[in-house]
Amino acid sequence: MLRVSRLTDYATVVMAFIATHPDHVHSAVQIAEETRLELPTVSKLLKTLGHASLVESFRGVNGGYRLARPATEISLAEIVEALEGPLGMTECSIAEGQCDREAQCGVRGSWQQINNVLDIALRAVSLADMMKPPPPKRRIAMQVIESAPIPAGAATTE
């Protein structure tokens, strides 16, 4: 199963919370309380996101964190890379020379192609996009199936 880590998931939650009030400086405590994440986890994420230039930190009594750029200019790929490192489905799809079998591998090109598609998809989704409500579920297929006549002689579950 392909999956981002729990910390990467939490990083998107933290970033989305900060983006809800982009001009406000949020304390780590406030972010932890509002997102219902543990303060040590939030602090670790903010440090990592700061190193990746995704959030800015401010010291002092009124210090805290805010987005380094507008949410529309921060891609999901940037958040994932900040926590996970370079995007890559396999080691060889990140860079050459990572595998002893590279020269005789018959699937490397396919993995690189898949990696490129994933990279493009994650770069096409902004933090602002992540904050939008999901589209309503479509029930078209079920409605078509439910209203379709049952052919004569077909088995039914009734």
C-alpha cells in the first residue's frame, strides 16, 4: 500500500490550520489545541516545515508561526517532501546509481514514469485546494443499476 507517514498527514493538518488565518501568527500551543495534536508533535512539525521554508517563525511574546507564502502557492508535494524527502516510488526513480541491478532492470523506466505522474499530481494540488470541502459523492452508477430492468432469465438475489 502506498501511504504517506502519519507525520506528513499531521503536517497537512497543521498547515491547513495556519492557512485558515494567513495574516495571524499562531503559537505552537494554539496550533496543538486547535488541531488536537500533541504539542511535541506540533513543535517537531513546525521546526521541519520551517527548515523547508513553508512556515515562518517569530520569536518573542507575540511570537509564533505563519505560512511563508500564500496557501495557493504551497503545493502538496512541498509538504510531502519536507517530511518524507524526495518523491520516489522506488529508489531508482529518484536518482541513478541507487540499485545494483539498474543496468539489467526491465521495469525501471516504468517506475520512473509512474513517479513522474505522481510528482505532477502532487505539485498540481495546493494547500488551498486541500482545504476545500470534498465534492459530493456521485451516485450515478448506483441509480443506473437500480433503475435498469432485470433481463429475463437473469439470476436475482431475492
